[in-house]
Amino acid sequence: MPSKLVEKTFRMENLPHIWCPGCGHGILMRDVAQAIENCNLDPEKVVIVSGIGCSSRAAGYMNFNTLHTAHGRAIAFATGIKMANPELTVIVITGDGDCTAIGGNHLIHACRRNIDITVVVFNNNIYGMTGGQYSPTTPTGEKGTTAPYGNIDNVFDITGLAQAAGATYTARGTAYHATQTIKLIENGIKNKGFSLIEGVSVCPTYYGRKNKKGSVVKMMNWQKDNAIDVKKAANMDEKELKGKLIIGEFYNNPSTTGEYTERYDEIIKKLGGDK
């Protein structure tokens, strides 16, 4: 029997989902739903926006106002929604390729504007939907269908990029650390400004098989054994942190200049216009 959370926040007629057995995206999607529930948000005032990719199928399953948009453009659509009606809680569900490759420019400028939307990146280190091409977060040396001899690119630090561009809340969780990830998403939703939460997923079908990561259980256990909270990591040296995954809340510093739609509304009021 489905849980009360699933019955309340998902479109039951669209389940089960199409993700591969063992994919971490289902866990992360539930984390988003639980965070929305914990924040006591009015479902009629929640909008879920997604782009294209494995992660972006989440919008079709969640029982809120949803918009499934073009590849890489989810944040641009979300910006338009928030500008049109700032009272809405706008949450973007996107993937590592969708957000940081074709959508990278939109990510940077949404951070810079500090518009009040929450972006949850389902990072599975690969382009899963289109056949396993390497993405901006595929670890250096790991393989993909477009990197059969190993990826030579350096990896994007999604949270670091967002913070440098102007995001006022950044964090990273994993599919294994569900309780913590839910709380990080909650904090991002509550932040009055641009928030980005990276959810480290697992892709057993393309990334896992191509790179001989073993079973889904083994991939999840890797997250359990190698994730280190940012507060603990602060007291560890570079050698101790090599090969580890740092998780937790990285940056929480609401802007002193205010949120973008509020500042835009001030201009309208100065001109004597209506909201």
C-alpha cells in the first residue's frame, strides 16, 4: 500500500515511475515531496518545473502545478513563473546535464539575480536518458558512451559554482542520506532567494555498469561509507578528504540587497503601477 505522503503528493495514475530499478531519483523525488509537506505549503501554490532528462520526468509524477519544459530551460521558465506570481513557491527539478551543460547560463544568471526559486539537482554523473554520454559531473577518468577511454574533463562543482554566481543557499545531500537531504531541501525552500541543493543520485544502468561500480546496494553503500559532513570535513586535511564526498549545508547567507521579485516590485511601485 502506498504511504499517505505518496497518495497526497503524487499522481497515483501515473505510477509506477519509469526509472530503472535501483535508480536514486525516486528517493530524491520523495525527498522533495516530503520537504514540501514539512514546510506546510499550500499545494495549489507550489509549482514544480523540470527540463529534459531522467530527473525531469519527476514533474509528471508530482501532484502539484507542474511544467515540463525544454532541455536546459527549466530555470528560465521558473524565473518567468516567479516573476508573474511571486506568491508561488517555485521548485526546479533538474539533472546534472540539464542544469550545468545546456542550462548552465540560465543557472548562473538566476543565481546572480537571487530570485526566490529552489533548484534541486538530481546528479547521477551521467546523461542517463539519452544513452550514457559523460556529463559535466562525470568524474575525471570515468567512462561514458562518449568517453570510452575515460573522461579527461575536470568536474563541475555545482554548489561551488552556484555560490560564486550569487546563490544565497547551497547544500549537498545524497540518495542514501534521505533524512538529511529532506532537511536541506526544506531550508532551501525557506530561504528568501536563490537556493540550490545538489542531490547525489545513483545510476546503476549506465554509469554504474560502464564504470564497474557493482550492484545498486554497493553504490548506495559507497555513499554511506564515503560521505562526510561539511562540519567534520572542516577539521580534516586534503589527504583525509581524497576520494570523499562532502555533504551538508555549505552556504546560508540571505542577500542584504533583497530578493529579485521584491526589488522589481519596488520599481513598479515607484512608477505608480499595480503589482
